[in-house]
Amino acid sequence: MARTLISDALVITMDDELGTLPRADVLIDGDRIAAVGPDLPRQGDAELVDGRDRIVMPGFVDTHRHMWAAMLRGCACYGDLSTYFHDVVFTYGANYTPEDTYTSVRFGLAEALDSGITTMHAWEHNLQTPAHADAALAALEESGLRGRFSYGPSSDPEAGSSFAKGTETIDLDDVLRLERERFDDREGRLRLGIACRGVDYSQPEVWQREFAFAREHGLAITTHTMMTAHDVERVRAISVYAEQEALGPDVLLVHAIHADADELAYLARTRTPVSLSILSELRVGMGIPPIVEMIDAGVPLCLSCDTMAASDNSDFFAVLRMTLGIPRGVHADGKVIQPEQVLRQGTIDGARALGLGDMTGSLTPGKRADLIVLRADDLNLAPINVADGQVVLAAQPRNVEHVFVDGVARKRDGALVDVDVAALVGEAKAAVAGLGQRLGMALT
């Protein structure tokens, strides 16, 4: 079991008792955080990492990402949500091969790791066949990231399980196959979940069957809801869930940006978390999420990047900045939300929303060693005066020097470990070109 000692760093633990330590050491023993504190005993067999002029903190937790679309970055950027669904999902995605899925997910996960994301919730709604599911999961397994693989519908608009129809459940038999073959260890690095279309995008008997199936098998549920004003005109989904008493901590809602006060109160009462994706919400014109209202109501919030076809990058620092800045501007109040709040949403609160709060999200001794090291002497980040504020407002992916997941170094000295970046980019470009040739069109 390898040991690593990161010495003399500024440590943002996100642990309520430990807080932020201006100068401390972090000892990694195998896959665990063994100790955090100043002047830890030097272990003779431990690799020493100099933490001077460095910030050590938990890795980011991306609570909602359509990983299959990573190679479609920029597509539909001239359109709105309907453009995204028509072009990206129902045209490009529907014509993916399993090989495309593997290439795209692998490509996107490398960018996520490079940016300091150590836990990923892959919400995969491009599963035309079991082979597509196997391909996406294989890429996630190989990446070394922690997270959840949520089995979703097909992107074929003619399929009953698609967002376009919503008349059939996802392939529940294949979910059981994956559970049996790939998820026998419930304490493992990856968990299995259900990507449900919910009230907004499926018939009542469909979403209710999927919810019941998930709970019967102890699988977490995630569903998009109340994304646009048009969605709300059709149905107030959270109100429907409230009538059915369908929500709770095992359900993660995505977006929910058009929820009203009564609906937010229901989410708070049931401790139903909401994943906000500020980059995509703004980019496709969904609206501005009521972040302060959600916080004031007591709704558990977490953060995500959504899809590279609607947010275009894995810069979680940008997610933090915009989650802080937008509500301050909307409320014309520079104190209405603070850096520490959004940093929690991007780390420990995200881990809790995924049911992983006892494993990751904070640098608590005994938890898994999922952490990142930032160069605090880079031009854009130095000098460190207010650590959490500068991580939120000044840091960038280029400052991420080291990334550890489960105690394994996935990025060292600013470079991904055992990843041929040029080859990944080449494979993604070739896959996009092949997809365009099959469709007889350029992807735009």
C-alpha cells in the first residue's frame, strides 16, 4: 500500500471540524486519507510531495454529466434547448456506435480529471443497445474516477424509451445485467443508478415503474425537471411528485430552475437534492436558477457541468464563479452568497447528493484519498490572501498540479498519468469525422 505525504501546504479540508489550515500536511495511506495536520511525522516509506505555495483540497464532484457527448463540444452553440435535443441527441447521438461512445466518454473523462474533478456522475441517455452501455461503463471504469453510472434511455427518437416518446421504460433487464456483472461491490469506486426521464418526459406509468424498480433494487434515481418555461406550461413536475410523495434523498433532481416557493419547500422537507448546471442553463437559455431562494428554502444544492454540447468545457472553477456571481448580480447584493457556500456545493455537498458523503468530498481522515493540489504561486492565483475566495474567483484548470483518486495519482506535475492526450484528441476527431460521414453532413 503506497504512502504519500504532501507537506507544508495550505489545506482546505471542507471538514467542519478541521476547517482550513494555513500550513499542514496530508498523509495518504493506500486509498485513504490517514492524517491531516501540521508537522505530521515523516514516514520513511512515504513519497514526499512539497506542498509549499500549494493549496490542497478535495477534488470536485460533478453531479450530472452526459459523458457520451464529450466529443460534440460546441455543437448547437448557436441554438437553444430544442436545437440541442434535435441535433445533438436525436441526430448525432442516435447514430453513435458503441465505439463512438467509448471514444467520447474516454476523451471527456480525461478532460474532467485534468480539471480537478475526481467524482463523476455519468447520466447516460444515449444507450441504444447494451453494447453502448458496456462501452460507456468501460471508459468510466478505465478512467480511475469515482462516481455513479446512471443507466438511461435511448437517443433514437423512434424508441419508446427516448425523450421524444417517453412511452416505455429504460432497459430494466439490462440494468439488472450490469448490476449482476459489474456492480457486485456496493462499496466500490463506482455505483449504479437509474437515469429517469420522470414526470417531464415520460408517461406516468413509465416514471412510476422506473422509480419503483430503482427502490426495489436499492438504486439511486436522477431526473431532469422544470428546465424551461415551456416545460412548466405542460406540467409542474415537482408538484406532481409532491402529490405522489415520490421524492426524497435517493432522488437527485437536475435543474429545477422554474420551481416555485411551495415546490422548493417540498424539496427541502423531503431533503431532495438539486444539481445546478449554471453553464448549460445560461448557454441554452433555460433561465436563471433561483440559487438564493433554493438556499434560503433549505434545498440541498450541488453543481455539475451537464454536457460538453451545452456547457462546452469541464472548467469547474468557472462553474463555481458563475454560481457565485449570477445570484449576486440578480439580487444586486455582493453578500447574498459566499465563496465557502459554492465551494461546499462543488465538493462535500455534491458527494452527499450522490450518497458518497461518507467516502469523499472532504479531507477527513478515514475517507478515500480523492484530492487535488493547486499551484498557488501561479500568476493568476498568487498571492493567497483569502484561500476559498481565490479558489472560487481566480483559479483555473491550469493551476491543477496533482490529482489523486482513491490514493492513486491520476495527474502529476501538471500532466495526466498514463494518458496519451494527443492520441485521445486524434481518436475523438476521427470519431466525429466518421459520424459526419455516416450522416452525410458536417456536425455544427
